[in-house]
Amino acid sequence: MCFSATASFTAGALLFGIGMLALKSARRRRELPFAAIPLLFAIQQLSEGVIWLTFRYEAPLLNAVMTHIYSFFSHVLWPIFVPVAVLLIEPPGRRRKALFAFVAAGLAVGAYLLYFLVAFPIVSRPTGQHIEYIAPHFFAAATMTLYLISTTVSPILSTHRMVKVFGILALLSFGGVYYFYATWFISVWCFFAALLSVTIFLHFVRRRGERSAPQFQ
């Protein structure tokens, strides 16, 4: 998390367990990427826990490695992975066709940010009780718009109720975090988005209940 190593490791451990349950709840192969989101958030939170430790024990090399791992999740993986995962579980129809545009937006912004992660050094540093990630790139407004479209609007477009809830909560948390924690936005929003991924497990619980419910003719 954005406050301490203990908080990051605790969140990571919690999400790891939830992620494993979500994966076990998936019944089809195409559901696995969406079910894996809490588990991937767990890895990201655990990596930030290690980043906190590198400040305490002065390990600059490990800090650089873990900062790039964390930033790969936050900058590259999520805008690509989320719309693809939502697309895979969406039934055929107009919404599924529209999701291809969100996948394209995610691929574009993910590739753009990946270039900057490789071309320019990204730095993490503790400021107050948070971690600030300094990642240079241009066209911030356009980049953030495409990022939001791919990570939050694509789930909102879904026909699945809990997937839609996940997208709405992620979008609302974006606004709140940007208003209160603009300097530490990457760290704080990723933490809240990670916690919100619990709704993904609830999606599979709900789906399992629908399948096991008696059908009346």
C-alpha cells in the first residue's frame, strides 16, 4: 500500500487468497484472465512492500528492479489486461463488439507507456507516508483519458452486474484519489483498485449461484 510495508504485504496476502478463490471459481477457460485480476494485484502490492523495505535498508539496485516491476503493472499491464479480460467473458452482441475498441485503446496507451519505462528511468521515493513514482511521459491528458477508458469504462460497459460495479467503483476512486492524493496518485489508486478487485470474486460467487439455482419451467 501507499502507507507502509506492513500494509502492502497485508493487502497482498489478502488479495492472494481472494485471487486463488476466484481462479477456482472460474468454470471456463475464457474466465481465467478476469479471475486472475485479484492475484495480479496481490503481486503488485507485494512488490510495493519490497520497495518500502528498500528504503529502510538502503538497497538501490533492488529498489530499481522492484520499481520497474511495480510500474509495469501500473503503467502497462492494467490498460491492456483489463479490457481483454472483460472482452473474453462478455457474451456475443453489440457490447462485445464495442469492447474491441477499448482493447485497442489499452494496447495503444500500454505500448506508449512501456516505451517510456524503457527509454527513461523511473524513480520511486518516499515522501511523507506515501511512495511517489516519477515516470516521465508527454501528452498526460490524452494518456490518462485512454488509460481510464481501458481500465474503468470497459468494465462499466459489461453486461455482468459485478463487473460493471468494479468499473464504476474504480472510476469513482480515481476521482477521489486524484483530488486528495495527486502527488502519490499511482501508489494510492493502485491500492484502492486492488481492494476493489474483491468484487471480481463476488462476480464468480454470483455466477456460481445462478448456475446452481433451480430452473422452473
